[in-house]
Amino acid sequence: MAFYITRGNYTPQAIADLLARPEDRSEAVGALLAAAGARLVQMYFTTGDSDFLLIADSPSEQEVLSAMLAAAASGAVTNLTTSLAMTTADASLLLGKASRVARDYRPPGR
């Protein structure tokens, strides 16, 4: 399983709805991700450029992205960005592979 981090914003209408009826959205988001084949690890309400951040555990990006597309289609969220997160040990393996691949790569114009 891999971890994916998604950040996003609530639409003005969604914020108004949450103010009118405050709720912890992690249960609904967890159910959405589960329906797509992923698992919600944690969800945070954030300040700054994003209103929320969620961490999902999933076999591939397809499960998480399909859940995020469904959320976006609801009209309640926008500006969704999803990134793969890896441990430093996994990153070390990735860097080693990239190092081997880079030996045969010819940059443009060289």
C-alpha cells in the first residue's frame, strides 16, 4: 500500500453549510475512500492555502483519485491536489534506481 496526501478547499456553499451544521467530515470522507478501495488514515482541518489535508492508504493512485473526483463532482470541494508520499527508506530506493537510469540519459542539446 502507498500513502497519498490530498489538500483542498471547501466551496463557499460548503463552508456556509458547515457553519449552519458543524460536523466532523472524516467519517464521510472515510466512507468515500473505502467505497473506492482506499482507507482514510487521518484528516485535518488546515489554515493557509488549503482548508483540509487528508492522508489515505491505497493500493494505487486510482482509488484515491476516483474518490477525489467523486468529491469534486459533489460541488462541495475544489482545488484538490493529491501527492504520493513515501518513507525515506522508499525514497532512498527510488533515488538509487534514478541514479542508475540517469547514467544513460542524454539531456536536450547534449
